[in-house]
Amino acid sequence: MSSLRSSRAAAVALVTFASFTDIVAYSIAVPVLPDLTRRLGASPTMIGLLFASFGVSVLALSLPMGALSDRMGRKTPLVLGLLALAASTVMFAFAERLPSLFAARLVQGAADAVTWVVGFALLADLFGPAERGRVMGFVMSGTTFGFMVGPTAGGWLYGAGGTEVPFLCVAACAVLAAVGFMWLKIPSKHTDHTPVPVSAILRVPAVAVCSAAVVVIGGTIAMVEPILSLFLAEKIHLGPARVGLVFGFAAIASAAMHPLAGLLSDRWGARRVTIFGLVATGLALPLLGFINSFSTAVGLFLLNTLAVAVVITPSLAFMAEATSTTGVGSFGVAFG
């Protein structure tokens, strides 16, 4: 049991489960939106702002949380972040006013920043350059599965037990993940980190390039998905079920591609594979303009999703690799 507590496999499993829970917490609310709109009398714009507040917290707190974990270790921020996720999700379930919902969503975003940034920093601590790609790919595959499961599970739980049930289930998963990290024994050599100024990390050219790649691919995803959804509905006249299938097939392909992209980055180098993924994404994006049917939508969006996966997973390994060139282990700041 002692060897299991300090095993790297247990750390990977817990980070994957925590990231999966974070993604489900974000996506499980989608089927509940109509009920929230009716119950609170909120306009679509207000609901949009409510969900955008999640991203605001993530953006604002990722870097500070990463820097904090470099100073105090990984375990405490992870445990507190997951407990905050559980508490805010329960608050979201029972809130009856918009200010309470906004407060809950902001805390959920803060918890997400902790889980992702500190979780990936922990994995960068535990695994060397030759293994990071494979491990990051496994975690990303689990989070993609969360995107697939979240809305479906949310709809089923909402139908079975009402608005509160989906959120209470997510809260229970967050508590379970927090208990797991309390149980996990992080080797002592990975608990101490030399505090490094954020500016020192950001001045490293490789880190700046990797950060730019992440911004580019993140912006691409944020731009393409809503536009494509509207295009499929209004121009190709696909119903909600078929639009869902287009994204569902792409999510399955992405979940399968992340581990493969990680293996390729371990074998050929994270920087090289990241560049290849960016070029492939640039070539695949214009092809979306040729969508004219359900089958072409599935094929061409799946191709784009595979290209994006070849950027995301290797870029995580590339970031850790680039940070290592500074001679310090400030992976928290880098992933922030």
C-alpha cells in the first residue's frame, strides 16, 4: 500500500480523474441551461456571461496558482482546489439568485485553474522528458472523455432527479479526488521548489514560443466550435442530434489521438511534433469551408480535431521541456 501511495501511476490516475471532474463540472451544466433561464428569468446574454465568468477566473488565477504551488508544493493547492470545486458546485446547485450563481461559477473557475496548472506541474515533476508526452496524452484523453460524458450525464441526471442532482454528483467526485490527493504521498524530492520570478520564466524564448502556440490553438478552438455549430444548423440544415454527432465523433477521435500524439512527442521531440500539429491545423482549417453535407462535416471536422490534438498534448510536454532549460523546476509558473 505504501508503494502504491508514492507511485507515479497513482499520481497520473488522480490528476486524470481531477481534470475529468473539472471538465464535467464545466460541461454538465449545458442541459440545465433552459431550466436556469426559466427559473431565474435570465436573458441568453446573462447566461452567456455566467458561463464566461468561469473562463475569467481561469485566466486570472492560473499564473498565480502555479507560482504558489512552486513555493508551497503541489499537494495542498490540489486538495484545497478540489474542495473549493466541490463547495462551489453545491452552491451552484442550490443558488436561486444570479449573484450567487456568478459567485459559484467564479470559484469553479479558480478551482479549475488550480487543478489543471498544479496537476500538470506535478506530472512534470514526476516524469522526465522521455515520458512526459505519453503521460500528458493519457490525461488529455481523460479530459476529452469528460467533454463527451458531461452534457449526456447532465441531461440524464437532470431528468432523473432535477436540477441539483448533476451538480451534487460532480461535487462528490471532487471530494473523492481531494481525498485521493490527501492519501497520495509525493516523494520528498518533488515537494520543494525554488521560487523563480515569473519574468525569468517568460523571458526564455522556448517558453514564449510554446505559450504563443497554446494561445493560437486555444483561440482556434474557441472560434471554430461555435461558428461551425451555427453553420451546420443554418446552412447545412442539420438538426441538433446530427450536430451533436459531428462533435461526438470528433471527441472520440481526439480522445484516441492524444495518447498517440504524446508517444510521438516522446519519440521525435515535443517541439517538432507541436510545430507539425500547428502546420497541420493551418492546412486543415480552410477545408471546413468545403462542408456541404453531414458526411463531409464529420470527416473534415474530425480531421481538424486530430490536427489540434497533435498540438495540445505535445505542447504540454514542450512547455515542461522548455522550462527545464532555465535550470529550475518552476513548472507551476510555466503551466500557469
